[in-house]
Amino acid sequence: MAVTQPRDIVQGPHNDTYVIHFDLTDSDLDEAIHDFEELCADLVRAGLTYQIRPGEDQSLLIFACAPKPLLRKTIFQSRSVVTHQLHQRYIASH
């Protein structure tokens, strides 16, 4: 069986990679598995990609990344909301 090394996780210029520290120290195994699966499902539903690495002691490091198309869409939508709010304030003040 071939072993492949995971790609290096590099912080992009858009600060689009986040680290989640998943601590299993005081967790029941069944509860920890459930919480972990739920977290991974939430990341996928949000459109994020992720990689899992071992952390210290009984923990995992989950590197979540926003793909560029999702990041662009989110930024565009947030700017549209702000522009709309500013426009409404301008209209209300005149």
C-alpha cells in the first residue's frame, strides 16, 4: 500500500485557511465521534474544504479552507448588503 504525504497547508493571501482545535481529552468516545462527524458535515455544508492532522495529546487540528469561488461570492454578497444599507441611509437622510 502506497503512503501519500498530505499537501502542505499554506495560508493564502486572502487569509482563507482557519484552524479548528478539536480536543478529545474529556470526551466520551461515542460523543466525540458524533461531534466530529457533525463538524465535518457542517464544514461541507458551508462549502469549505478541510484537512485533518493530529494535534497534541488527544486532539485533532482541522484546517478549513474557503475555496476562492466561495470566498469571492461571500465578499460580493457582503459588499452588496453594505452598499444597499448605505444607499438606504442616504435616501432617508435626504
